[in-house]
Amino acid sequence: MKISPSFLALSEEIISLESSKIGRLMEIDRLIVGPLRTNCYILSEGRDCIVIDPGGDHDIIIGHLQKKNLTPTKILATHGHFDHILSVSAIKLKFDIPFFVSKKDEPIIEGFRKFVKTYFGMDPGDPPVPDKDINNEDIFRIGSKSLKAVENPGHTPGSHSFMVDNAMFSGDFVFNGSIGRTDFGGSYSEMSNSIRSLKKLEGDVNIYPGHGEFTTLEDEKNNNPFFKEIF
């Protein structure tokens, strides 16, 4: 399998790493990677970890895993857009682990190479090959924790968030002060329904988005103009 180099225009100096804790056991590392500064999250308990949305700069992601002596068990993509899956093939090859993404986004993934060549003038190589589907309420174990997939179409047909305790890894579903665009294979009607479904969540939820800074569900309910319009 041919692995394309990372986007060299992105220098290591603008990669940032943040760590926080869920409860007493699970650690979250954020690496900002790729041409669109995607938040790649590494969730770990002990040495086992899950990689969410490896959107570029596979050398930096792999280096971070090795530096922390972490063993990834799977790769999860919140959706199939190129900036969330650019490093999937390299990480799969390095660690021999499966890649999970919704089958509903497979047409988007199939257009991965053409899209990147058209809009960025670079050839990323063949698209990553999904190993397993993601469906609503699928459970992914990491140590003593259970990460639950929550279907929220709109940005793409197969968009999912991942929930663990009071944390949501939202991909391009919800941002700090905004929501994901729906004009690249998505649906504003479905996005509106997905936003309304957040009313069911109890208590405040920490939101870790696919781009930009962290937020909370309470802040978005109070300040996000799209929430005010849709709710």
C-alpha cells in the first residue's frame, strides 16, 4: 500500500497538543493536524487508545503515540470528509488496526483523491479502505470506558458523534458558536433534526469538535445562533 507524505506546508510549530482527563482514568490528547487544522483526538486508558479523526500529518500522530508508548486498537472517523481521514492509511499500516466509518459516507470517501487534487493541488494517494461500519449506539471499549456512537446526519449522511460520560466528540456536527456546513454532501434538514435531538441529553456536556476550540452544550444552547434558530 502506498502512503502519501503529510502536507509539508503544515509546520510542526503550529501543531498543538492539549491533554485533559475524563473522570480519573481516561486521558484525551488533541493534536491539530492537516491542511484544515483538524482536531485529532487520542483517547487512552493505560497504554490502550483509540484514534479519532486522524486528518493529516501521520508522522506527528504516530510519533506522539510512540512517545507516549500508546497502542492504538482502532481508528474512528466521525465522517468521511478527507480532512478527517488523511492519515488513516498510514496508521492502519503501522499498527495493523481496523478503520471504522459509516457506510453511508463511502461515496464521499471514494471521491477523496479527486477532491484533494482539485482543491489542494496535491495527490493524497488512494482513499483509505474502511474495515467496519459504524451504526447508531455502537459501543467501542477503551479500558473501563464505553464510547458510544450517536448518529447525527446533516454535515454528511453518515456523520456520528462519540459519547463517553459527559464528553462528546462531535466531528463537524457542532462547533464552538456554529455548526457544520451542509453543502458538501449533507442536508440542512437532517442537520436541524440532529441539533434538535440534543435536547434529549441530560446535564451539561463537554463538546470536543472536529475543528476549533472546545465548548459545552449549555454554552451552545445559550449562544450558538443556529441552536437558537433550530431549537
